[in-house]
Amino acid sequence: MGKLIQPHGASEVKPLLLAGAEQEEELKRAGTLPKVVMTSREASDLIMMGIGAFTPLTGFMGKDDWKGVCDEFKMADGLFWPIPITLSAAEDVAGSINIGDEVALVDGETDEIMGTMKVTEKYQIDKVHECKQIFKTDDTEHPGVQKVMAQGAWNLAGPVKVLSESYYPKEFASIYHRPADSRKIFDERGWSTVAALQLRNPMHNSHAYLAWTAIEVCDGVYIHQLVGKLKPGDIPAEVRVKAIDALIKKYFRPDRVVQGGYPMEMRYAGPREALLHAVFRQNYGCSHLIVGRDHAGVGDYYGPFDAQTIFNEIPHNSLLIQPLKMDWTFYCYECGSMASMKTCPHESQAQIDENGKVIPGSGARLLLSGTMLRKLMSEGKPVPAEFSKPEVIAVLREYYDSLDEKVEIKLHQAATGKEKQSSDEKKA
């Protein structure tokens, strides 16, 4: 294991993905089994178990695990876990399956057999309860709530064998890392402290500032971006990868940064998802997780720093990985540099006019966000130079110019700066 942090709840990473003759034999057998069709989220969770990212899980959760995770952040055996990892099935499918049966797990979009499972339990859940506990809302406008409410009426539980990871797009092979891969890279570089930067947007200057800050206190930064399913309006992964490549090649020391990708589908669960991000980043070998404003959030469902405070609310010693809690960052015209709420004394907020240009003298702080960047780009407006590096803007401009229809981006409260106080300022 070298000097890297141990995986979550285990001495080593535990992948469930079969290979070689064992995989071929199981795949043949799977063709004779009853099929259970998975949603895209369930398929991506299966792959995360397969590659060892969800160590030490051995399969989809039973009812006691589901309830414990929802209500107490822990499974029935006491293992800390923040979000249920469950497999749903329609009532007619569940009714045809008996405890002890083996089933083939099929990707609902491609009809590919991705794994097998021995069914040890089938049960029903209170979906509204899960949504309120995990997402803090049962509003069906929330994309994560929509997924849960659309699940089948029953859940099936049991240990799995994973047969495929082809759900992961082939075009991202250059950054595709299993936990064993990233750990090997970190070991070869002699790193023992690694900060993970979660990304689902191209890196604007606030992201870069967070990464540079993390490098000052850790051996290196792992820019770990999601290439699974996103919500409408998010920038496609292939565009994001290209933009990040352009940024890190020119503005980062190559010996201090690693770019990777992972296949999990976003749940947009805010604070709970930040904890899940911490769990599997620990499995990837990261000692720290950068947690900034509105981590894994959507709309106005969470406060801008809820994903930070939740680390203080979970049971002590739940995780070995530690959060690097970063305040809201921005460009300050008075300071003449990137700054944060903790460092900058100039409180006035710069304004952007209807043409996407900063209004001279309107204020010191230009608040940066991925949502605002996407909105300006989608509307064909100029992006202030302080927002992002020109290499990133060029990649994004090419993407938006290629679209047949304009994408409508709505600014939520955090992106407009209506909640701009840091957690420290709120306590004062």
C-alpha cells in the first residue's frame, strides 16, 4: 500500500470485476439466468463496485442497510456509508424471483449483461423518506428525486459479480482510472498526501485556484472528473476533458497534477454526495477532498456550504480522508488577483451587464461559477478574462458554436451571489 491512505473500511481495494476465463464462463452462465434491467444510475453503481471504487461493498444493499444509511449514515454492520446503493425492480419482475435465485444484471440502455447477482433479499422502501433524508427534499423537480421516484416498486439485494465496465465511454480511455491505477500513479510519484478535486464542469479560474491552493499543502492534486450521466445543460464530458487538458498543460506543473475520470452518475445530493465523493476518493488513494461552495448541488436545494458542515455532523472517525474546506473564491479587482471570502476585505460585488461585460466601478469582487460561465457561453456573450483562461474559453466557444439550438441556463441563488457570506461570516 506504500504511504497512501488505506481504502474505506478495508486494508486493500476490493474490485468485483471478473476477468479472463472466469469472466467468460460467468457471462455464458448469465445468458441462462432471469434478467433484471438496471437504470443508468444502477449500472454505473455496479461498475463502481466492479472497479473497487465502492470498496468494501460486495453488492446491492438490503433493507437494513438502506434504512441505516438513510437515517444514521451507516450500514447494518456499522460501516459508514452516506447514500444507499440499491437495485430496483418492477413488481412483476420481483414477483418472479425467489430468494436464493441468481439473476443477470442488464444495462437498460444497451441490453448488455453487465453482471450477475445472487438474490438474498427483496423488499419495498418508502421512496419519499429516502428522498427527504438523502436530498433534503421530495420535490420532483430535483433530478435525484426524479430518479428515486421513478424506480421500480421493489428493491433486490445480494452479492454481485461484475462482468463489464463498457458503460465507461471508450473516448475517455486516456483518463480512465480504477482505484488500483491511481494508487499506482501516486505511489510512483512518491505522493502520500493527495487532494481530489471533483469536477463536472470545465475548470474556470476558481477551480484552478482551489487546485493550486491544495498543491501548496499536499504532494499533488487529482483532478477527478465525472464522465457518467449529467443533467441537461451540463457540458458534455468530451468537451470538458479537452478544456481541462488545455488548462493543466499550460498552467500546472506536470509533476504535481494527475487528471482522471470516473463513471458514476451524478445524484446532485449536495452534502450527502460530498460524503460519497469522499468515500470513493479515499479508495482512489486521496487523503483529502476539496470541498468548495455548492459541492454536488443543484438549484437552490442546499446552502452554499452545507457540503462542508456535514463533515462535522457525521460520526467521529467515519472517514480517514479529510475535507479541504474552501470558501467562495472570486477575482478581486482591488486585490488584483484571485481571492476568497476569508482573505479579501473588499465586499462590493462586480456586476456583469446584459452583454456579458463587467460594469466598470460596479464593485470589487467578480463572483465566478460554472453556471454563470455556461450561461454566458450559451448566450454567445463575451466572458470576462478573469473568469477563465483563454485556452478554456476557446474550447467552450467551439462547442457552443456547434450547437444547433441555444441551451437555456438558469442561474440559481448561489450563482447570482445572493448567498455570498462564508460560513465563518454567518457565525459572526
